[in-house]
Amino acid sequence: MPGNRLGNGPDHGEAVTRHRRRPPRPGARSGEGSVSGLSRGVFILFAVACGAAVANVYFSQPLLVTIGHDLAMSPALVGSVVTLTHIGYGLGLFFLVPLGDVTDRRRLIVAQLLLLVAALAVVAAARTAAILLAGMAATGLLAVVTQTLVAFAASLAPPAGRGRVVGLVTSGVVIGILLARTASGLMADLAGWRSVYLASASLTALLALVLYRVLPRHRAAPPATLRYGQLLRSTITLFARERLLRLRALFGLLVFAAFSTLWSSVALPLSEAPYFLPHGAIGALGLIGVAGALAATVAGRLNDRGLSRRTTGIALTLLAASWLPLAFTRSSLWALAAGVIMLDLAVQAVHVTNQTLIYALHPEAGSRLIGGYMVFYSTGSATGALAATSLYAVAGWGAVCALGAAFSCLGLVLWACTAPKRSSA
């Protein structure tokens, strides 16, 4: 089975894929995981569903001040809204996403979407902080349907074009993450913060119906004989065996800690002097970051050409450099915009590269590989959100930028210290 061995370096995928100059279109019959007649439109539907689901994790970020005032929550308690959502997401990655390797993925996706509708309704109706926080944690837990969709799309793509498919689907994730802030800010200004979650619940219910009718059935592979406990233990075993998975998980943790450091706290200086921006204006900042979607698709193509390590190094360098213009946010919105574009391009390029490489290790365990990797993503996101909001209250925006730069530079150092060894052959 291709990809079962690591080879001689952490990015052995470069050597394996370098000869693939003309990968077949997604959906063409070509090797394991391909589906005859599957159109590009289906993969676009995957991207839309991913974006809609993951947006629920980020809707709250421009709304924290309003939610806090409405429910009489302290600043520290308001900050825990973001953290609890990410904790729920992390738990779902480990306990729910692996089920995609042993069950019909179509039915699993639809079931999770319907449960997500219920969680969003709880958030929209919350009248106390306790109910709100419980609903947010459940929303995060069930929003991991995004990763089940990513693994499903990767399994349906021909190996030679998997990077393109993962890039396309991840572009939907990028747009969902960034436009979540824009949409929630605008809707909160127009109809209150609760309308954001009511609208999302309606859209999620519609997507559940469409996906049930459109997605192909997924037959569970031989690992379906695993019991649930064995399935979870096998995820840990994969990490113990695969150096590439461990390395790419660390990259994911660091880049998303940097990503969350910015996006969980940037609303704070923008809502204060000298800007005093409303929710809609703060949320519109996400439109600038949509350039990250371009990085997702381009990075996928570069991975299909065997340029994974080079793509990672360039992206991590760009990520570290992005914090220089971001440090001037209080004096220039143009500097903020430049930093946002640089940061989002870098993070998504690394993320697509990570997912493409780790899925190729064991395609039959794709859900476990991506779910396990995304636990580190969620850990990094929660760490960045909690640290940034706490640090801002104590030391201000400059300290937040120093924190983000530290996460970014650690990633670059890790990349430099893990250069692939040359094969003795």
C-alpha cells in the first residue's frame, strides 16, 4: 500500500510525487479512493459544507463584548467562550472523527450536522452564561464534521490529484473561518448576536438535506471490525509509529496558535481608541484574509508537484514576518491588512501541506490521521486564544504580537532542524 513507510526524511512525499506533472482531474478513476464520474461540483459542495460547519467555531469572536454585556459575563468568562468552543472541537476530533474509518461517512456527516443544528439552537436561546457555554462546547464538538468531510473528499480523490482536492476543500474551510467574523459582525449589528446562530442553524439543516441526497455512500474498510476503544487506541498508535505525522502535527499546533493569537484578540484594539470600530467593520477584516483561500489551492498543487518541504519553509518564513506589520495595528489599518494577508496565506499553505502528506501515509485510516492531526490544531488554537486575550489585558497589543511571533519562529526553527536526510541508496 503506498505511503505506509516514512522513507528517509520527514517530507518524503516530495520524492514520491515529483514525477506527477499532470494529475488527473478529481473524480477520475485512478487508483485507490477514486470515484468514477464524481464531478468537481461535488468537491465544491464539500468545500461549502466545510466552510459552513467550521464557521460556527469562529462566529463568537467579534461578538464577545456584546455577548458579555447581554448575559452579564465578566471579561475572563467571556474569553472562555472561545476557549471552550475550541476544547469541544478538540474532543470531537479525537472521539468523533475516527468513526469515519469504520462507518458510512455520509450517514455520519448528516447525523453530526443535525446534532449541530440542535447545539446552535441552544446557543441562540441561551439566557444564562452556563447554558451559553454548554451550547458553545457542544457546537465545537459537533463542528468537527468539517474534518470528516475533508477525509471523505481525500478518499474520493485520485492519489496523483489529492493535493488539489484537499486544497479546494480547505479553501472552503479558510473562507468559512474568515467570513464567519464578517457575517457575524454584520448580522449582530442588524439583528442582534442571537440571529447569527439562528441563521447558521437554518443553513446547517439545509446542508444536511443536500448532502444526504448528493454524497456517495461510503463502505467501511476492513478496520470496521475494530471496536470503538480499539479505534481510539489505534489513533495513538499511528502517532507512535509515524514520525511524519508527529512532525506535521507540531507544525499544525504552532501555526494555528499564531493564527488564533491574532484572530481571537484583534477585535480588542479595533474596538478601542483610536478606531472604535463597530462589529460590522471588525468582521469585515475577514474579507481581507480570504486571500488565504488562494494559498490553500496553490499549496495543494505545489504538493502534487512534490514541493511540500519548500512550501512549508517559505510559508513559515512569511508567517514569522507577518507580525512586523501587525505590530503597527494601532497606528495603521493598512499595516494590519498587510499582516493579515501574510499570516493567512502562510497558515493555510502549511495546513494544506500537512493534510496532504499525512493522509498519504495510510489512506485506509484517513479519518484517524486527520482527526489526530487536528487535535493539535485545536490545542494550538485554544492556547493562542486564551494566551492572547489574557496577555492583552495585562500587557497590551505589543505583547500579543510578540507572542504570535514566538509561535511562528518556533515553527520555522522546527522546520530548519528537521531537514530530510539523504537516502543512502
